[in-house]
Amino acid sequence: MMNMVIKQDLIKNIKGQSGFTLIELMIGLGLTVLLMSAIFGLLFTSLRSWQQGKSHVEIHQTVRIAVDTIARQVRYAYTVSSPDGKTLRIKSAAGIIVFGVDPETKALCITQGSGSPQPFAGNGVNDQEGSIIIIDNPDGTPMFTAQGRLATIKITAKDKTTGATFTCQSAMAVLNHE
């Protein structure tokens, strides 16, 4: 009899307990997975957009600084020539300056006098291409042209990570003469 009373008390305690059934637990886990998937999808999309925005800013800055640097040198030059459309040779009071793209790093380089080329646009190092490289203009126009006292520059850079490209063009006249 005592055994029976204990069983009945035990059954009452079990029936009185509240908890989750297996179905409730599975629905809760399913909703959690669905919510986390949406959050991670949004996070991934935001991260990709941020990376592309950063890439565009870096490319714009790289090309604009390069064009501004070359334009400044051209304005104060005595003579400007571009024998092949891929290099620009400037003769100024400071001597001979040559701008061109390094074939290995694909960075825009400046060579002063008889010195070695120094990269100033693009981020290749140790004879390796960087993530930002200078490419041929998509429309096939030369990077540099020089006719008499007028010079034009058209530089296109590409971010190898995102595939984004940016082209900047400028024309200027040589202000000095020999």
C-alpha cells in the first residue's frame, strides 16, 4: 500500500512538471537557425559592401595622386615626350624624369636621372603584383601622349580583389620652355 502511495505521488509530480516537448524544442531550434542565417547573411552582405567601398576609395586615391603628381611635373617641365604611349619623359630644371609602369609589379614608377624606377602608384612590392595594379586603358588609348607643349595622361587602375577599375584623365600644357 505504501508502495502504491509513493507511485501515485510520483506520477502526480511528473504530470505537474512543466517543460519543453521534443516538438517545441525542434521548432525553437529551427527558428533560431533561421534567425541566425538571416543575421549572418546581412553581416556578410554588409562586409562585402564595405570592402567594395574601401576598394573604390583606394583606387580613386591611387589614380588621382598619380595623375596629380605627373601633371605637376609636366607643368614645370621644359619639354615633354612620349615615344611609345606607355612612358612619359620630362626634361625640367631638376633633370630628366621618366614615368612608366613596371612590367613585373604593374605599379606606376618614377625614374629620376639615371636612378632606378621607384613605385609611387600601385602597391606591388618585391617584384610581385599588389592588389592595386595599373592596367592598359580599356578603350585602347595610350596612357601618355605629348604633342608640342601639350600632354595628356589617362591612367586606369584595377583592384584585383574586387575587380573594380577607375580611370582618371587630365591634360595640361608645359608652362616653361628652354
